[in-house]
Amino acid sequence: MKKTALFFLKSAIFMIGLFVVGISIFGLPKLATYSAVVNPEFAFLKWPILLGLYSTEIPFFLGLYKAYKLVVSIDTRKAFTIESVNNLRMIKCCAWIISVVYIIGALYLFLQGALHPGIALIGMVIVFASVTISVFAAVLHKLLSHALELKIENELTV
């Protein structure tokens, strides 16, 4: 793979991380405070929603870190290693965790009568994206595991 493509992937991962950190520090607290002022009947949901959103950042950044490590291993021509397989498995697990947390959050908001259609749509997009990433990582995990088995088998053959 060309160095420019790998540099682009590394840069994209870094920029996505910076964007999410910026939204988390500057955007979410202001948005939560604004929503609590505009909708005082749902003000009690401010902290549970923020806690849920911030709790999904742990698996998000872990998955982002593992994706960066995967790109670095491709860059150093060490893509067919057990570490790459483990990175893909971790990305898959992180994406599933994000999906589950958002589904639980949507159910909580629905039970509280606060699931606005716009919020539901954003949540569905995030869940769909996470499930797509998880399925894609699972397929790559299986392919890379099989390729690694073949590589080890060929190394043992004289």
C-alpha cells in the first residue's frame, strides 16, 4: 500500500479523535445545559444522558487506538500477525459495546417519554454505523485469522 494512503488513514484516525474530543469538551456540556433550560421537564435527564454519551467514548477511543495500531502494522509490513488479529477482534468488541450502550440509552429515554424522533434518528445512525464497523471487523478478523493459519502452515512446510 502506498505511503500516502497510509498517511491519510493515520491522519483521518487522528482527526476523528480530535473532533470527538472537541465535541466532548466543548459541545456536549453546552448542549446538555441548553436542553435542560429549554425543556425543564426533562432537566433531570441531563446527567444520565451525559454519562451515557461519555461512557461510549471509552470503547470508541480504544477502537480508534486499535485501528491506528492496525494501520501502523500494515505500514511496517507486519499485517499478518497475531497482534493484527487481536486488534481487529478488539475493534469488533468496541463497536458492539457502543451499539449496546446506545440501544440501552434509547430504551431508557423511551421509557422516560423523552425519545424525540431526532434523537432516535441520530441514535439509530450511530448504532447502524457501529454494527457495520463490527461486522466488517469480524469479516476481516476471520479472513486474517485464516491467512495467518495458512502462513504458519506454509512456514512449517519444507
